[in-house]
Amino acid sequence: MTKAADKKLIVGLDIGTSKVSALVGEVLPDGEVNVIGEGSSPSGGMDKGGVNDLESVVKSVQGAIYKAELMADCQISSVFLSLSGKHIRCQTEEGMVPISDKEVTQDDVDNVIHTAKSVKISDEHKVLHVIPQEFAIDYQEGIKNPVGLSGVRMEASVHLITCHNDMARNIVKAVERCDLKVDQLIFSGLAASHAVLTPDERELGVCVVDIGGGTMDIAVWTGGALRHAAVIPYAGNVVTSDIAYAFGTPLGDAEEIKVKYGCALSELVSKDAKVDVPSVGGRPSRSLQSQTLAEVIEPRYSELLGLVNQKLIEVQDQLRNAGVKHQLAAGIVLTGGAAQMEGLVECAERVFSNQVRVGLPLNVVGLTEHVQFPHYATAVGLLHYGKDSQTFDDSEIEQKRSVSGFFSKLSGWLRKEF
């Protein structure tokens, strides 16, 4: 990126199944992210997080980047890029090292994390993130930051998120075709968590569900640490498809009807409300009851959220068996483009039997009227992630940590393999 040299610019690029979003952020002296540019374009060539038409993806990315450059008055040369897809895997591993000088140093922390992440993974996969959960020194467990503490032996529990080599390579290739460098590849669910969660929610236990067009990204947090990450390859597009087939209307019109008039709980819809539904083959449009539309949408959303709930039950059982805090006392946070539908919170509360809220991006300034919507959660999270991953001088590190808290402490340990 070329702009004023004293400005630290970060670009987040979220290539979804339905939409490509690019955000330009400037890191202010107080550590806040100031959004100065935004660009989006309809996504082509993507399906369920994977590339199925390289040239279409390139054109979509170019469109979003061009708009963001115009608004921010800068030239974008590198991006923090999101990644999703059912190939995303996760596992928790343990590591142990002797403490070199009876007091834990940063080198000891790096060594124990390196030991924990040195586990063999599938040849087709590579490590995307190495995220510490907690440390133990001798008989003291549940330590968040061990530096400076005394002891003989230190253990670490780390969460590994891996991705398929070729799936990652294809989306990076599409971005590089736009003459852009990928600073880092980041799991979409982790980025969205950066954007929409508060420290209290991560501590109490919360599940973020980022509902896009082709995938639902899940991130489960308890005790301040990421415990599980997963991707379900079904999302908002199946609802659109149901509407198209139920009412015999083109997919594009079905999407528009879903966004404008859709409701995920039929009992909230007035019996007198009508919706105009275009037909195919030159036939005249028809007027249908909005309640009929909701009766198509509600069961599909209930089914999608039911898949998430099924996964959550499995994860909580695993955490309970491992002796790890498993309750989700802070409930469920829904975000992403398909989380904006009326009645979805009430529908989700019935499915999860827990409190639910819609997650909007937090802790950004600048073009907030453009980006404080659920569909920008991943892109805003990429900006936060980029800020915490950048190399600053010592005075800025302290400033940054005081603002960003827990994520900043992890910034040195979040590894990339690209």
C-alpha cells in the first residue's frame, strides 16, 4: 500500500460465496482501528468456501479492491485474507518443557508452544493457526500469561487450526492474480470472533456462528480460550434455493425476496401482509402472503441451526470429558450476512435453548455507518487481526496491549505458514 508513510494501513479481504468485501483500516496512535475505505462486489466463482472458477473470483476481488482504493485514496498491495470451507479442521495438543532459569521467559513460552504444535498432521493439511489456551507451571494450572512466574516445569495446551493445502493455495492464487500479496491467511470464524465478541463472553463461554451464503463458521470459546473451530457447508443459499423452488421464481429474485421480506418465525408475520413474487418464462408476477414465505424459511433456518446445535452438543461433551469448562453461559452470537433476518434470534433461542444475540463489529471508528453490520464481521475481524499481528516498536506494543487485551498477548504466537 502506498499512502503517507507515517500511517499504518491494514486491508482485510473477505471472499465469501455471495459477496467479496474489502476494508482499509488505519491503526491510530491509541491502538484503535480507523476504517477509511470500504469496497464490495457480488462474489463469483466461489462455492462453500472453495474456488470453482478462478477468473470469476479474480474479477470479483478486483471490483471490491478498486472501490476500497477509491474511498481510502490509497493503492492496496497486500491483504489479510479470510478462509473457510469444510476442509478446516482443529485439534488441541499439549506440550511440556523444563523452565530454563527457574523463571519463565518469553523463550520458554515459545519453546513449549513449539513443542505442542510439533504433532504430526495429515500431509494434505497445513497449520493455519497455533493458539495457546492455557499454561500450567508445576502444580498450578489455568495460567493465562506465565512470563515472569517461577517454577521447574511448564506445560501448555494449544489449539491448532489446519486447512487443506490445495484449497488454501487456490484462494491465495486468485488474490495474487490481482497483483496483491497475502500477508496472512486467517480462518473466517476466528476473524469474526475478533470482531463481535467481548472478553466477558469469551470467558463465560460463547459460540460464534458466522452464517454466510455457502458456509456456517463455528468458533466455541470458554475460559477465555478458543476450544473448537468448525465449518458446516450449508448456509443462507439453501434458504434462497427453497424460496425459488417453492414459489417458482428465479434465484436472484428469491434472494431479494428473502432479504427484503423474509422472516424466520412465521408467527411474527401479519396475516394480511403480502409479497410480490416474480415468475419465470415471462409469466406475470403473483401476490402471495408473507406468512407463506415465512413458513418456507422457518423450517430451513431451524434445520441449519439444528446442525450447529448438534455440533455444539458434541463439543461440550468432549470438553466435559477433558475436564475443561464447557458451559456456554454467554449463549450464542450469530453474525454474517444471513444473520440479519427478522425473527432469527427468536428462532435460534428455541433451537439452542440459550440466549442469542446478533453480533455487530465492535471497536472500530471511521466509516462505522458502512461497516457496523453482521456481514462485515469477518472483514472487520481481519483488520483487528492484522493490527495485532503487525510489528510495532516497544512503546506501541504496550499501548496496543492495553487496548486490545487478550488477543494482543497472543499476537506473537499466532503463526502463519504461508
